[in-house]
Amino acid sequence: MKAMLLLVLLLALLAACAPARPAPVELVQITASPTLAPLPTRAPTLAPAAGPTDTSTPPPSPTPLPTATLPPTATASPTPTRTPSPTPIPLCKERFPADDDLLALVSHDYGLAADYRPGDLVPLGDTFPSAVTRGYPTQVRAVIIPPLEVLIAAMHAEELRPFVVSGFRSYYDQNAARQKWAEQFPEWAHNISALPGHSEHQLGTTLDFSTPDLPYMVGEPFIEFHPAFAVSGEGRWLAERAHEFGFTMSYPDGKYEETGFNYEPWHFRYVGVELATELKESGLTISEYLLAAHGAPCRP
Ligand SMILES: [Zn+2]
């Protein structure tokens, strides 16, 4: 009887324990194992993925940095930017405008390769008299000669006497010019002169104009660039009408915040009549327009 009771008790105990333990445990294990399984599998996959990327990324550390900087600007496309960034988007200072593109963005941030020079440079002296060239060996792109001829003729017709102080400037010439400015005006050099590779003059479509009146206006016999050009007959005419001939003033008054350059009433770039007129009417500078219209063409 005692033995029977013990046996029953033991069986009851076993019965109480047995179903209680296996059932929940198995249930938990069945539901838990599939759910848990992918998690550990995914986690390790992520970890190694991040690992190699991290270890391979540190050497070219400049690459991830601009990639991280670009998405915030173009908020909509963080993923597309990330994918092409390693190779197709060149550094700003390594750009060669395709087919001597007339609308290449050149600014303090967006520059040109040191070896870039347009393929159709011609001496200004082949077309214009020394009254216009001052006898300087200035070169410009052939594509701007016809519109420049029409513009100069229109100015001559109004008894104005514009001359061209500079046209195409190579990367190396710009370097020399910048150094000269930096020596003379260390604090202002950045606002009045671009770093090599960052001057629109390297495009061959940009001209600096002057007037024989400037030395008298400023009181310095050899001066060729001065903001006073803006109030000369030539300066006023160009500001008012250059767009009709396809030229735009790149650094107008009051645009320092946008362009990073002081007012340069003598500096005009050829962009075609249609765009020059659009810029004149909108008040946008060419660099503002290009940045808004085409976005970042390279990694700054
Ligand atoms: Zn200039």
C-alpha cells in the first residue's frame, strides 16, 4: 500500500513535471529558434560586412568623408551618391570639361585640372587691332571671337574704347598671378584672385576689360583693374548690354556671399545670349545658376 502510494506520488510528480517542462520549453524553442536563428545570422553578416568596409576604408579616408558630406546637400539621394562616389565623380580640381563645355562651373569650390586648356585657343591679335589688345599676347577660345567682334563693334559705334587686359590664363599663369596678389594683398588675395584651377580665365571664354580713362579716374598711370571701371562709359555699357552679346558679369556688386569674389565690373564670361539674358533678368550669377541647375559636378 505504501509502495503503491509512493509509486502513485512519483508518477503524479513525474506527470506534473514532465508535461510542464517539455511543452513550454519546446514551444519556446520552436518559436524562438527560427526567430532567433536569422537574427544571429544577420548580425554576424552585418558585422563582417561593416568590418571589411571599415578596414578597407581607413586608408583612403578622404573618400568616405566627402561621401558623407554630399548626401546632406542632396537629401533625396543619399544612396545613389554613395554608390558612384568611389570612381566616376572626380575631384573638383581634376576636372576636364567635356568637349570644352561652355557651361563648366568654376568657382572657389569647383576647379579645373592643372593640365586643362581648351583646344581652340587663338590670339586675340589675329582679329583685333592693338587698340583692343594693347599689344598683349592674349588668347581666347575661337568660339567667342565672333560674338566679341560684334560686341566691340557695338561699343565702338558709341565711341567707347574698350580694351582687353586678359583672356585665357593657364593654371600656371594663374598660380603666378595669385602669388603676386598674395604678396601685395595677403588679406585680400582670396577675394580678388582665384587659386590656380579655380579661375574662369582658364576656360578661355572669360575676358577682363578696361578703358583708357581708368588711369585718369583713379589717379594711377598704369592701373588696369579698378572698381571705378563700373562708372566709366565702357563699364556702364558692358554692365547694361554685354548679355545681348552672350557675355555675363561673373562677380557683380553685392554677390560676395554667393560667389566668394569681390565686385569685378570688368570680368565677363561668354555663356551665350540666351543664358546671359536669363542671368541678367534673374539677377543670378553664372556660378549660382550652374550649381542650382546641374548640382555638384564633382567632389569639393
Ligand atoms: Zn577676370
